[in-house]
Amino acid sequence: MRLLHSLIPSILLSGACIVSAASSWSFEDGTVTVQSKGAGVGAGAKEKLNPSSPLAKSVSLGAADTLKLQLTTVDGKKSQRPHQAFLTLTDSATGLEESFVLSVKESGKGKVDLTHKDLPHQFLTSAKPIAASIVIGSFGSSTPYKAKVFDLNVARDPNVPLAVPEKPLRYAVDKEIHHIFRADPRSSPKIITLVFAAAVIGALPVLFGVWATLGANANHLGKALGSAPISHALFYGSILAMEGIFFLYYTSWNLFQTLPAAAVVGFVAFLSGSRALSEVQERRLAGLR
């Protein structure tokens, strides 16, 4: 007798665990209705869904129709709101699958509406009926529910063109790119260089003649060098050095070699030229020019 009393709690606990483990999700009062556009409330073909077997005939959804699915989710025998409830459409030919969330209340009553604009464009061109399944699941030990409930036949209006979206951008390995760099710049032909050099040298006598005609005074060269020899020498020397830098840039130097040298020579020309011009101004104010 004592052994029996000690076994009763264990037997009851095991039975409770078995009942809890046997609990599973399902639905009751499931119906699917196809309502045409402009029809009154409650109009349209209405079929009752069975959670254990799909409908014998397929449900046809026209271009202007609305499919309305209504049901009550139950956990075991109790109406309850699950964590997830979907109407899943699967194309058996391509394997494409799309799920639509059911709006479920706390009482377990759920519904979802579908039209052509809600479906992927692949479903609109499917030649075979699309399998419609209901998926119900939640937290806990209850077994989730997933089963086919009917076949959906999408009837498209042939007079309305199908709007197919553009192919999405997909990142993948691109073809190898071979860079073709532009050839290094080349100097002008030597004949052109010689022609322009000869033109410059030939213009020097003309320049000196114009200076003499305008009254250039070369007698002050000694006074200028005597008053500011370093300034005048550096100024004229920097001018010749800048011409030499330009010649080297034209023949062999690149831009990175030319710019530092030109900056140094330009700075020397600025300082020495300021002092040389000050000396020339002093002679001019003295009336010597």
C-alpha cells in the first residue's frame, strides 16, 4: 500500500508531461473566400478548410479578386494566439516560396487578405497551381503546425501586360581589368627646337638696336655694379638660371625636379631684384637717369 501511495505522484507527473508533450498547434473554423471587386460583404465563393486534409479542388484568384483567409488558432483544444502564423505559397515547379503574416488577435482569430499585387510576379506566370500552406508556431513545447490546406490557381488577365521588375543588382567577380597607361610625354622634334632657338637668337640684335634707339644708357653699368654689385649680379644670374631650369625641364627633367629648383631661384630673384630696383630708383631720384 505504501508503495502504491509513493508511485501515485510519479504516475500523475508522468501523465502531465505526456499530455503537455502531446499538445500541438492547429486551427479551427478555417475558411477561404474569393471575393470579386465591387461585390458586397459576404459575397463570393467560400470554402471551409480542414487542418488535416487539403481542399479537393483548387481556389481560383482572378485579377480583380481578393482572397480572404480566416481561422482560429488553437493550442491543443484551447484558442490561443501563437508567436507566428503564416500563409505560405510555394511554387512546386521553381521552389519559390513566399509567406504572408496572419493578423491574429489574443482570442486566436486571425485573417489575411491577398490580391494579385501582393504576389510575386513569378506566381502570376505559373502554369501549375500554387500550394498554399498554413504555418503556426510559438514558444514552448507545443508542436508547431504546418500543412497544405489548398491549391491556389492564379488567373491573370491576358489583356493586361505583366509588370516585371528589373533584375536586382548582384555583386560578383568581375572580369579582369588591364590598365593601359598613357605614354610619357615627349619633347618636340629637334628641328622645331632649333628653329625657335634661332628665331630667339636672331631677335637679340633687333632688341639691342631698339634699346639704343630709345636711349638706353650703358654707361651706368659701372655705377650700378659699384653701388650694389651683389644684388645686380644675383638678379641677372637668377634670370639666366631660370632659363637654364626651363631648358633642363624641356630636355630631361620632370616636374618634381623642376619645381624645387625654380622655387629657390625665384626666391633669390625676388630678394636681389628688390635691392637692385632700389639702387636704380636712387640714381633716378638723383637725376642720373
